[in-house]
Amino acid sequence: MKKLFITAASLAALGFASHAAAIEVDSDKAARGQATYQAACFACHGTGAAGAPVLGNQEAWAPRLAQGMDVLIQHSIEGMPGTAMVAKGGRADLSDEAVIEATHYMVQGSM
């Protein structure tokens, strides 16, 4: 298992020092998450629909990365009140693990 890190210092350089948390991406989970991303997440995170950060847009992802992986995973599974991000992207049929893997995939592709 290969892990990738984005450090608090890297986030600070992008202007997110006060909220910066290190991000650890599990590349094995990310590899497994690609299929879930394509099937369930791409509609918004591939197009920017409803204000979703687009995969690969580091500027859009930086404030989210600054919150840390635990928060990103929580938002992916439970949704984000006050936003268009609903629990599991509206795919209640997905397991928590599938959503976690897709989150790792999106973070890895957006760091």
C-alpha cells in the first residue's frame, strides 16, 4: 500500500494555515475507488455541477483538504448540510467502504 501525503505546510503555502491538517491518501483504496467515482461521483465532481469541486482542481480542493481526511470522509458518507452534497452523493446503495475509496480517489487526483 502506497500512501501519499499533503502536509500542513503545503496547505499553508496555499493560504490555509489556520485550518491545515495533513492528508494521507491510501493509494490502494484510491485505485479501488475509481469505479465508484465514475459511476456515482463524476456527475458532479467531474463537471462542477451544484458547485462541487472538480476532480483535479487543486485550488477548489485546497480548503476541503485543509479539513483533513476524516472530515472529507464524513461529508462523503453523511452529506454536507446546507450544500448540494447529499449522503453518499445520493447513492444509498453504496457501502461506506465504497464511498471511502472514492473519496481517496478524488483526493489523490486533486492534490
